[in-house]
Amino acid sequence: MMTAEQVRKKMRISHSRTDDDISGNIEAARLDMARVGIDPGADDALVDKAVELYCKGQFDYLGKGEQFMQNYERLRDAMSMAEGYKCGTR
């Protein structure tokens, strides 16, 4: 499962002052994925990438927040249609 420290590294943030915000965004991403039927217990590279994209979108990383959110939504929607990510299939 993606941690605040891992997301921080992905965004090249060297301090931990944003960890609470990052943790909140990780939880929000997982709740949003659960909202569309993705198993909230799913834990693999695609879920981690979705969380990363969501956090980068929320922080407007590199001034491309909207693009990161669009990429997150596309990945989330594709995962929601994949049998292996649906609630109760893991």
C-alpha cells in the first residue's frame, strides 16, 4: 500500500510537513476507487499508480494537476471494469 513517504518521493518533496495532506489524499483516492466498485483492499502496482496520480493532481504537481487528475480518472475507470479489481473478487 502506498505511503505518504513514497508519494512524497514521487513528487520530489524532501520534507515531511505535507505528510498529513498526502495521507488524506491517499485515503480520498482509495475511497474514490471504492466508490466506483474497486476493491478497497486491492494493493498492487496499478492501485499505487492511481494513488500517485490522484495525489499529484491534488497538489497540482508541475502545474499539471488537471492532466494528472484526468489520467487518474482514466486509470480508475479502466480498473473499475476489470474483473480482478471488483469488490469481492480478490
